[in-house]
Amino acid sequence: MIRDERLPPEELRRIDESVRGDWPTGEDVDFDEAVAYHESLPDGKRFARVLETADRPLLQPRAGVPRLDDQIDLLRHLERDGLADLLPTTIDSYTRDNEYAKAREGLAESRETGEDALNGFPAVNHGVDGCRTLIEALDRPIEVRHGTPDARLLAAVTFAGGFQSFEGGPISYNIPYTKEDDLETTIEHWQYVDRLAGAYTDRGVRINREPFGPLTGTLVPPCIAIAVMVVEGLLAATQGVRSLTLGYGQVGNVVQDVAALRALRSLGEEYLPDAVTVTTVFHEWMGGFPPDEARANGVIGLGGATAALARPDKVITKSPQEFRGVPTKEANAAGLRTTRQLIDMLIEQDIDIDGIAEERELIERATRDLLDAVYRRGDGDVARGVVRTFESGALDVPFAPSDSAAGDVLPARDDDGRVRIFTFADLAVRDEIKEVHGARLDDRARTEGRDRSFTMVADDVDAISDGKLIGRPGGGTDAD
């Protein structure tokens, strides 16, 4: 069974040689030469350094198109017109599925027709030289954002290509993204990714790693999201990663979101080794958006205000065109500027909101229960504990497509719009926490004059896209 142990050098070399043989561009990877290339980059392009020394939340959008020149133009626009502090390169779906031949066909079609035949940047097909051309064309550091259960070749090529930040992890890029990949296999694959990042770090090139905090992006209870972040951080730290950005996806209640982000930082610093620098990233609302762009800007504004209060190190922004899918570069830049405006106006204000400390304490207690279950079921080994807790349902993610998750836990909002756990199933939290969640859901049911039922869950999933926070019957509020 998988163990949470650092890959020995000979095993890293064996896997590396095998992975790089999967596609021709892998043969262009030379680790020593890549280290020298990274050393040649200016400080302003060193992702971990820029992130870890910032004195305000840095902003980063999502963005990726197939052709290299177009990706450069897109990121330049977001850098200059959107005032992005950090830049992304979102990878296409074929590459995420390791279907590099199909990605090659899509890239060729995109070049021939001038239309985007892929939904992202096929970094493996562009190879080391293409990645370096992108890195050199921009002034800001760039991160690889993707969704790949087996990201080994993608990591090898993009690290060699000059990228110094890499999103994802064995849980957060398995449970929300794939059906049949088992956790033990994805943990094994990501041990290589993290050990490769650790090998660069050992040579003085700090590769920042960012587990994907929103998970399924649909009303994920904070304790579940934070537990997964800490676990993925621990697995990465074992392999030598020393710069970790733990993520959290906005749920929409300001008190709960601020409390969760503070709990995320506190628990990350507590559980992870002292050698690891912990930063946090806040993802603006990941669920459905209103189709009306003005109302969508309201959702973005709430995210910006929340970030100003919670002060994460980084914010992943959204655009007012989220409802329609891939936004124009102008809309993407507008989402950045909207968020920046809210943060810049609010961050110097001393705003005190009641209830944050109490909510944070509740989140931390539940998170500790889940982490204790991982350690206990793994006999102290985090990797084994992860597999066993998901197998038993002691750790679970709502609305997950993966066969590796029970998917029995269900969330719903309480009368204040905070995400509570409606169905705990076998989730490993103490009874008193279950009682708090149940009581607050009962309060909502009484307000709305209905029984506590699954209908509340379904109503809440679509609420924000319908222009409200809580999915109340008839679309009303308790003030109606």
C-alpha cells in the first residue's frame, strides 16, 4: 500500500525517465540545464518570492488559449489592462487527460483556422522552448493551472520551461475531476510531481505548490476543504516542497468565509513543518453565476470585499461573463479591476464583524476531527490514512464524481447563509458538531415554514445564479 515517504533519488530518476518517454517533448527536459535557466530569471518572475513577500492580496485570473502568440497576447492584456499581479496558464482538457495526440491535433487546427479548437494551453505540446517563450514574454510570474489526475509529464515539461508554481494535488485533482482514478494511484503520481518540485527546491529554485481548494466548487463545507488542503500540504512537504499555497473557495457568507480563511492559515501553519512557508489563496465564487453581467459584478464585488477582510495572500478572480463560459480578455480584465477596487477601498479600514471567532472555532474543531481520522486510520501515515478515510466515508466531498469518494455528505445553508452539513453520513466529526449544524438548519426550516429536507440542498445549489444567497421557497427572504 502507498506510504507517505520521500521518493529516493533512484526512484525519482526511474519515474522521470519513464514519464519523459511518453511524448517527444519530454526528451527535451534536462534537469541541470533547467535549474540554470531558472537561476537566470529576474526576481520579479520568481513566483514564490513575489507571493511570499507581498503586503496585500495579490490578484490572479484564469486564462488559457491554444496558440502561443495568442496566450502571450492574452496574458499581456491581463497584466497591463487587468493589473494582474500573478498570471495563469490554464491547460487544455486533452492534456489534462494525457491525450497529447489529440491536443496536437487541436493545436494544429487552431493554427490552421485561427479559431480556438482547444479550451486551454497545451503546454506539453508546446514543449520546453514554447513554455520559455511564454515566461520571457511577460513581466509577472506565471502558474500552471490545470485539473490533471496524472500531471507528471506536464510538471516535468513546465518546470523545465520556467514555470515556478503548479496547481493541484492527489485528492483535489482526483475527487472533483475524475470518476475511475483511484486515490492510491493519484497519490503515487503526485509524489513524483512534489518530489520533482522538491528537487528543484533543493537546488535553490523554490517551486510553489498550490492544492486546489474549492474541490467540487459547490457548497463545500469549510472543514472538509481545509482538511484536504492540510493533508495535501503534508504529502507535498514530505517530498521536499517548501512553498505551499493552501486554497479555499468562497461560499458567500462573509462571516464564514473570513473565519474559514483564518482557520486555513492557522491550521496550515500548525500542522505543516516549520520549514514550509504557508500562504493562502481565496477563490471567488466557483458556482453558477447570474447571466446578467451587472449582477455578476455584484458576486465578484462580494468576493473582493471578503478578501479585504480576510487578507489571503492571493485571490483568484472571476469575470462578469462566467455564465457564458470562457470570457473575453476584456471581461477577464474587468473582473480583476473590480476585485482590486473593492480590496483597495476596504483593506485599510478597521472593520469588526461579530461572529467570526465563534465560527472559526467551530470550523477548526471539525477540521481537527477529520485530520485526526486520517492519522488514526493510517496509523500515523498520511497517505494510507487518506485512502482509508475516503474508503470508509470518514472523509468525503459533496457532489463528487469520483468512485474514490462516497459522495454521501450533503450541504445546505442555514438561516444566515452559512454552509452547514445536512447529511453527515459517515463523516468523522463529533456528535456535538453535528448537533450545532442540525440546530441551525432547523432554525432555517422554521423561518421558511417547511421541513428540513433535501429540497433545501437543491434550492441552495442554484441560489446565487438566481440572484440570491439562500434558496428560499419562492425566491423570497425572511423579510418578505
